[in-house]
Amino acid sequence: MFSSPAFAQAAGSAPSPSLIDTFLPLVLIVIVFWFLILRPQNKKMKDHRAMVNNVARGDTVVTAGGLIGKVTKVKDDTEIEVELSEGVRVKVVKSTLSEVRSKNQPVATEEKK
């Protein structure tokens, strides 16, 4: 009722877009998505993995739960022992570490005379 038959006839005569015109915006969106989201996220994961693998005894760490403690023992590839306060030691999964605050030098062994 509100549109005339002339508008309907004109809409059907428009040329169809080519295949490149159709997929070019989609390809550009994927490229932008890759550079703005996926690359930085992969770099952040790689840095976190390196930080977790390099945790050593004596480092001050922060867990994902917000607990701050000192690493007393590296048990294996997945667990460490953290001393939260004097006499309070807990096992922590390495992947839950969010930050290594201070890196200490490895403990030097003293030669006995």
C-alpha cells in the first residue's frame, strides 16, 4: 500500500556483487581480529608459560587467589611449595601463579671445611 510497483521493479535490476566484493570485508575482519586479539593473547600466554617454568626457590610469588608467599621448594613440573607465613606452607599448582614479584639468586652451597 505504501510502496509503488516502480520501486519493486528497480530493486531487481541492480547488478550482483562479484565474489571478491563479497568476501573482501570478511577477510579484512579476520585479519584485524588476528592482529588485535589473537596475537597479543598468544604472546601473553607464552610469557606466562615462561614465567611459570622459570620459578625457582626463593622467589616471591602471587597466586591467582591473591596469596603472596615465598617459594620454598619446586616439587615437579606442575607443583611448588609456597610459604605464606612462618611455618605455613602450602602446595600450589604452578599454572595458577599470576606474578613473580622478586627473583632471588639461587642459594649458594657452602663448602664444609
